[in-house]
Amino acid sequence: MADCLSRIHDKTENIKHENVDRMIHDIKNLPMSPKKISQFTNESKTDVEIKALVSMCNNGWAQTVDEVPQHIKKYWSMKNDLKRENELLFFNYKLVVPKSLQNYVMSKVHMGHQGETRCKLLSRKHFYWTSMSKDIEMFVKSCVICQTHANACNKQPLHPYVIPDRPFEQVSVNIAYVNGND
């Protein structure tokens, strides 16, 4: 996996934009069709947690965590990173997924049966919900295809060389070059 290490990324590239916050939260950057964005918008309007979070973002957060409704206390530590954009809620640059669409997102991310780690990486790139990692683990573990092929990449046991009985019965050489030197 050296490919990611071989690419240089200029961290100052994003600073050149005047309105970085708008660029990050811009709905046009979501990897979804307008129809799917509309579906996420409608579901967000009916989701209890997201409605409460949007209300807090619009009206301001309470002074202490004790004043926050119980079902959104888990968002207290990230209150400054929640933003509302075009009727959708974002945590940093990730779309907060309504409860009713979480299985849909997991099924789309898991479509290639690439395993738990890959599904988590793909999900974390664009989406967020509080129990996402645990939910993805359970989703992958409940996949019949993944469980059937889970042991397909077992490590093979080592096969040691047979120890010869006489000198020079078996001769071998390991050749390695590093920077042109033996």
C-alpha cells in the first residue's frame, strides 16, 4: 500500500480559497444525486436527533451539558463542529445521516464486500453518525457472503527445508542487492 505514501499533497492548497467553510459544507460536493440529496433532506427533517441538533445550531447551544436534552448529549463535545447547510446537518465536512438511512448507507458502502475496515474508511470519508463504527462491524458480521469467504485468505503454514544427510547434498544461494551492493 505504498501508493498513498508516494503522492505528495500540498496542505496549503485548500487555504487559497477565500471561503473554506463554504467549500467544505457545500452541498454540491456530496457524492449523491439531487434525488438522493432530497431524500436525505426529507429524512433529516423527520429524524428526532437531527431536528434537535439543527434547533441547537440555529438557536445556540445551552451553557452547560446538563441543559441539553438527553438524546443529544452525546453531541455536546462536537457542538462547535456541527453546521447546517441547505437543510442538511454536517459534522465537519461529513453529512450526518438520519437513523432511517443508516442501513442504506452501509449497504451502499458494503456493496463490494470489501470487509469491515474498507467499509469504515469509505463511510468516514463522507458520512457520520455516532455509532457508525459499531454499526458497520455488525453489518459486515451479519453479511452471509462475507462470512462465507472470511477465511479465504488464511496464512499457509511454513514448510521448512529438509535437513540434508550428507554435505553438499543440497546447495542453495540467496542473492540480494541493495543499492547495487551484495
